[in-house]
Amino acid sequence: MKKIFLLLVIFYSTRPERIMAQRLSVFLSGGVQVNLNRSRSVPEGILTDHFLLPPALAPEFGFRIRYALEPNIHLRTGLLFTQRRITFVTHAMDSNRQVLENNPNRIFAWSGGNRFRVYSKTWLHIPLQLTFTTGHFFAGLGSGMMFQIASIEEGAKNFWDIPLEASVGLEFKRMSFQLSYLHGTQAIFAPNMDNGENNLSWINYYNSQLGLSISTRINNPGNKCAGCKNTWM
């Protein structure tokens, strides 16, 4: 009877779902993103030389998930909501304002002075990174998917993106601090312009983000990683 009880205890302590729970950490995350935008035109050089694209701030919130493949190698993903914002400034206000206000798609909105708010939409971000951890420090590379989920308007180029991503961060007990850079690869916005005599030109806008987030773990993965001696943070 004692042997049977001992076998049951060993089985319970090593069953797959328990191992999964010990390796999986779920974080509630919030932060801020600095949108860094760039543009390309078709044909090249049309109008884009006249506009500046200053950084634009946007919030980010959602859930981050970390799964331990090995004691020091983690797979990180999550469900994050953010905004991809584009604002630009023109110094040649009179001529360029007229071109923008006559834009057939009416995407550009005049907001006073020489500033235009071009684009500000909500996106769902699903990151996928492989990170290496040493002590409290981690660094990682990967990709992911982004989908536009609200207020899709005429003039949007793509409703999805596959960005390249890199991150560094620190973890202390239940807290995580992460600095991330996301480089968009798909044009997310492409209004057309009347360049005179009904010749239409296209400006493709690409979005990248530099973000800082603070996360807190909301589950209890256990004190130790199954099969290893390293203590979980």
C-alpha cells in the first residue's frame, strides 16, 4: 500500500499538465509606444520630400506570455493592443495643404497650424520572440503578427503586418520591464494624391515602434522549473 501511494505521489508531481503550469508565466502588461514612421512614394520623390514625420506616442496594454523551453531559453508571445499613429508636418503650408485637402480619399485631416493627423488606428499585436535569460536580464529576437481591428478606413494599404522585433528586459520576482523595437515591413497606409493634370501618385507609409512596458505576473508557475535546478524569478 505504501509503494502504491508513493507511486501516485511521483506520478502526480511529474504529470504533463503540472510541468506545463510550472513552465508557463502569464503577465498583465501596460506601456507606451513611440511611433517612428517612414514613407515611400510611387513614383519616387513625389510630395514626400515636403513633409516631416515627427514621433507620435501611443498606449499599449494586454497580456504577455512566457514559456520556458530550457532554464535560460524562453518563448515569449502575448496579446497586446496598441495604436499605430502617423502625424506629419509641412513647412510649405499653403501649396501642400491644398493638395492634401483635395485628396480624393479625404484621409488627411487639417488640425491647425502646419500639422496634420494622418492615421491613428487600433491594432492587435501578437509577438513571437525567442529570448535568452541570464540572471535577471533577458534579450530576444523574433517576429510576430499585427492586425488592424478597429475603424478601417478607405486609404489603408494593409490591415496586417509581419514586423521584425527585438527586445531587452529585466525580471524581478513577479515584475518585468521590457524595452522593445518593432520594425514594420508592410505599408499600412497609402493615400493617393492628385499631382496635377489628374496624375495620381501614391505615398506608402510604414510604421515602426520603440516601446517600454511594465508587466506583472498574474499566475503562479511554481517555484522551480521541472527538470532543472534553476529557481524561477
